[in-house]
Amino acid sequence: MTVTTTTTAPPAAVGTSRTRVEGPQKVTGEARYAAEQPFAELAHGWLVLSSVTRGRVTGVDTEPALALPGVLAVLHPGNAPRVETGFVGMLGALDPTVALFQDDRVQHRGWPVALVVAETSEQAREAAETLVVHYEDETHDVAFHEDHPGVYTPEDAPHALAVTHKGDADAALAASAVVVDRRYTTPAHHHNPMEPHAATARWEGGRLELVDSNQGTTWVAGDLARMFSLDAGTVRVRSEHVGGGFGSKGLRVHQVAAVMAATHLHRPVRVVMTRRQMFTLAGYRSPTIQRVRLGADPDGRLRLLDHSGLNLTSRVYEFVEPTASVSRVLYDAEAHHTDLRVVRLDVPSPTYMRAPGEAPGSFALECAIDELAEELGLDPIAVRARNEPAVGPVSGLPFGGRQLLDCFREGAERFGWDARDPRPGLRRDGRWLLGTGTAASFFPVIAFPSTASITAEADGTFTVRVNAADIGTGGRTALTSLAADALEVTPERIRIRIGDSDLGPAGIAGGSAGTRSWAWAVGAAARELRELLVPGAALPPEGVTAHADTTAEIGALPQKERHSYGAQFAEVAVDTMTGEVRVRRLLGVFAAGRIVNPLTARNQLVGGMTWGLSMALHEEAARDQVSGAHVGADLAGYHFAAHADVPPVETYWIEENDDDDPVGIKGIGEIGIVGTAAAIANAVWHATGVRHRDLPLRPDRILTPGPE
């Protein structure tokens, strides 16, 4: 076929609502997830977790388990292969939890102590449940509180400084006419993606292949190669369809277990986490204790913004929840101080969870801003507008677009904010007290260096290869539209391949950076391909291929503070008899750069706001102090918002542009959750006249509020 050109490009695909390109595969069952891929001679592994919270394994009685039908092997600290752990991976230092069975220590309740492998999953589970493990039990400590003697300030925190200073905090506080000094808490939260964590490992032709459910095959393949001392080119990870991740689907114990077993048995081995195991082994959002101090003039102008956050982490891995990051961006002040602190306990390692830092941090900051407005007798939006920064409040960098106040203006108009009586506890609907609240949201804009290639095929189609991870966000569909526009063809002529480490390195689906990172590489490859194609020239049978790598371009991007912004509004009803809180209305307006697919964009924003509602009213993981174990580690005991809890959710966005940004996509996967819980909590105050600073807003807390 020859290359043809047209005088007019087809209608733009970007900005047009499109259903998911893989939708028919998913609804018909043709799309196979990690635990559904068929393999010949497949064996199944079942993890055995510790029944003590701290101590050491003194023995494993393997013989009875090995004598059971179908059992092939039992791996444990006495016979497992050695692996490397002292390296820095794609996202930082490796959590030693994933280095299975390397010593006899037990670091928390549910620590992996053995893997049973059998011909069927049922046989593996039966043998795992009968396996006897002997322990030397030690006294454990799982109590999280700010007075713990082990609290410390880390030297550094991934993606965020542990401490920032600007100005003289003491002088600013002394000069303030009004001071708000409040303590806020959020509990542990768990990701619980719909698809459990699953992986199948096999050796084929001298290469290790892992079929997995993850948020980035480059990430997982690289860390596995280093752990098992393999050449990077000998490890292939495939992850074509992923049923949710939210930060939990990186390198976890199940992948390492599958590789160990496949290496030991010389046959494919699959390991799937149960839902209960995911509560221990898949990471979670740490509980937080936060203190916010605000000092202001009578007109609401901030003199001091001081935000400190404390989270827990495991004994073996330092994870810092950057709660104070919101206070480094949202508001200007004469003096800024933020700090992050950590305490090590006998608990599993926390990890990134949708809007890490921003979700719990915004609850504290945005409630404190609302309390300041109350003290001053000013409108909460007016206080925020008065403290709008011209440049980054701490960094001093220019903004790459900042339309937070535009979001508030449009949101207030759509919500009817001007008609709100600011006095609390006045509106009623029978026994229900009614109130409204608002909060700001933001999320940083990130881009990961990525590669991509595009082939102009002889049949007139284009094959796009980029190692993206579509974890349910609609990434395939967005990249199809972006490639079509870049090549000036219709989306029907685009074929896309993703989720395979053999496609080349690419950024992860995380930090709301996936589509932005991959689109940058696809756009660059499209421009290169158009340079190679000669109009009217015949294409060879193998087509013509162009490659792109965005590492240099991303490194050359002018330094600015780049963020998505939003304004959240909520209306609640509070039952004065039962303490039940019902959210009657949620509305959000966002400035998030170029919107590629309005249909899936709205899905993401509504999903984030729904998660924020769930965070505000329901989600709370509890740990028994005596046993050190989770209480209700399943979807019956861990409450979350169901359909009946969610009102109509309204989402809108406004156009914005950064002339220095060649992509213009900012990311919308996480900003929806940021600020939602605060808006709901502020609305509960407006309804009742009582402040609640501890999440979730359970009925018992509403009926018996703590001290003001």
C-alpha cells in the first residue's frame, strides 16, 4: 500500500467521548486477567502466614504436608533460594517484605513463613492450612500515638522533603490576631481493587516470564531481575488487563513466591492472594495524626501555616505518608513550616494509596481553613481567595497554570453557594439537620520518561507499542485517540499494544502520571513517523517504524509548580436520632489540563469523589492491640460506600493551558478524592454546629462528639 495524504484531517478524537476500545473483550469474557491465563502443567502456590506478631520461626513440619495428595513442594526459610535486596529500584528502596523466607524473623502478624505448592489450588490450600509452624513468640507493639517514644523525623521522604521552613514561625504566630491550633486523625485505609493480586511465573527458552496484574511491567521486571541476579533482558513481565490497583500493584510477595516456586519445580506456578491476605500483604494507607496551626490577621490573611503529620511504618521499611505536602502548595503565608514524622511498629509496611499524602492531608488542612473562617466570621471561599499565592508558597517557582479560584467561582455558582446561610444548625428537614461545605483539592503533575514506537503497516493501519498499564482508567482508549490525532487518521486505524516489558521501558500507572507520560512518548513517535513517511511511496511489507524516548525532553521541561486543582462542594443531612450522615449532593469543578476522553474522565472524577465520601463516612481498618491482627480483614468487616450511600455526583472541568508544556495533560486519577472528605466534614459542622476532626464520621462519633 502507498502512503496517502488528505487535504483535511478527520475530526479530532481527543476531546470526544469514546467508549473503551477493549470494552467488548471485557464484557464477553475474552479479556483474560492474570489468574485466568491458561498454562500447561500449571501448579498452584498458597502462602502460609504467621500466627504471631513478633518473633522467629523455630521449625516447619513439612513432612505431613508433603504427604498430602498433589503437594509438590513446601518453601520456607530453611530451603528457599537467596535473593538480593540491597538495591534501589524504579520507585526507591525495596521493601524487604518481598524478599521471602530469607531469615527466620517474623516482623508482623501475617508475615509470610512458607509457600505450599500443589497440582491444584484446593490441594495447596488444604496443605497450607495443615502445615504446622513453630514459633518463638516475642512481645509486640502495634500502638500508634504521637507520644510513642519511637517517633522520629526521617532524613528524607520519597518524593517529598520531610521538613520545610519559610520565614519566622514564632514571630508570625505572635503577630496573629486569630490562631487555630487543631489535631486531626485519619485511620488506616486499604486499596481493595476488584481483581486480587495474582501472578504466574515460568521459565521458557532461558527467559523468566511473569504473567501478572500490576501497575507497570518495567517496574516489576526490573526489580525481579535485580532480586534474582538476572540480566534485564532475560525477564519478561506481561500485564495486559488489570482490574484496579490504586497504588498496591507493584512488586509484592506473590510474584516473588511464584518465581521461587517455578525455579524450584521447573514448571509454571501461579500464586493468587486471597482477599484476607491482601489486607496484610498488599500495602495500605497508614493512619495519620496531624496538627495544623494557622495564624491570621482579622481580614483572613495568613501569617503562619504550620502542618505536621505522623504516620506509622513497619520495622523493616520506612514509608512516609506526605500529609503536609498540601500545605506547601495551596496557600500563601508569611511563614510556612511543615514536617513529617514516622514511628516504626510491628505492622505490615504501608504503601502508596490513591492520592498518597494529599487525601489525608487535605482533610486536616481544609478543615482547619474552614475553622479559621468560622473564627473570623468570613466566608470559607473568601479566606482561601485571600491567601492565593502568586508563586509556589515554599518553592518560589512559577505556576504552570493555577486556576483554583476559577474552580471555586464556577463551583459556587453551580452549587448555589451564595444562598447559603453561614450560621450552623439552622436548616432542617424533619429530624435531619442540613448543611453544606466546601474544600480545595490539588494533585501534582508528574511525567515519567517513557519509550514508544509506531509502525505504519502495509494494510493502512498503525500499530502503537507503548508499555502502558491500563488498570481500569481507560488508558488504551485515551492513547488510541491521542495517536489518531497525532497521525491525522481515524481511531479505527489505530491498533495498540500495551502491558509487556518487551515493548520497552515506560512509566507506571501511578501518580496520575500514566496517560501524560505515555502520551508524550506516543506523540513523539508519531511526529518521527510522519517525517519518515513519503507521500505516494509504497510501504514495504514489514511497514515503517519510528521510535521515541522522552527522557531528554522531560529533563528539559522548564521548572514550574505544575498541579491539577479543584473545588469540592457537599451537602449533607445528619439524623439527630441515630447520628447517621447522608451525603445528598456532591459537586466538583476541576482544572486538570487537556481532557482526552470526557467519558472516562468523568468516570475517574466521580470515582475519586465517591472514594472521598467513603473515606469520610465509612472506611476504617482496625487492629487488635492484644493479638496485633486486623479486625474484620474482609469486605464484610471493612466498610465502604455502597450504591445507596452515593448521591448524584456532579463533575465539571475548566480549560487551562501551560505554554511550556508540550502535552497539556495533567492527570485526573487522584484529584477527585482530595478535599472530598473535608468538604463533607465541613458540611457536617454547618449542619450540627459541632466540629468532628477524626475520620470516619461514624454515627457514634456524631452522637458523642469529643471536646472542642
